[in-house]
Amino acid sequence: MTKIADTRNSDPEMVGLMIRCSPPIKVEVALVVAAPFAPRSRPMVRFDSAGGGQLYEGRVAPGGTAIILPDGAAGLLSGPWRGLDRLDVKVTENGRDVAGRIELDGLPSAFAEMMAKCAQ
């Protein structure tokens, strides 16, 4: 499942948010960027919303264009992000910042459907 970044309120490098099943019955949350990060870098990811902010250390997936968040980040989908209209995000690593806004409309129902399929 993906949510594309709002191009009017995002840096050109911010692509969006990706949520996927990862065996065994685990949900992986990642941010996708257009220009790759170094393979061993550990970018810091900050999410801001009306409900507050969260900061995570991400890890870069092979290819460098996906920043995978720690397992605890999946809990945001059924908790603090539930009912939000949008989410502001900023990825920072070694002096490089990539910021954007992601609209969350339809996320709760899509996430529930995805979880049901992940469990199969």
C-alpha cells in the first residue's frame, strides 16, 4: 500500500509512504525517496501531525530509495495516525534533508484490509 506525497507541499525528492506485509505476519513502514541514500546510513525520520511528533532512526533498504522504519512504527497506523488528514515528514541524514506532506485519506480502511490479507 502506498500514499504518494503531496507535490505542492513536498520536496521533489519525497515520493511517499509505503506500507507492506513482511513475513511472518509483520507490517513494514517505509518512506520512499527519489534520490538514494547511502546503503549503510541511518537517516532520522520525524513525523509531525496535529497529534504530536515521533522520531525514528531508519535503515536504508537495498537500492537506497526506501527508508525502513523500526517495527514499532507500524503501531502508528492503528494508533496516533488513525483519523489524521495528513502527516508531515522530514528525513535527515548527514546534512541532507528531504521533507514532505502525505495525505492520509482512506488509510485506516486500507490498512485494515491489508492486515487481513497479511494474516493469510
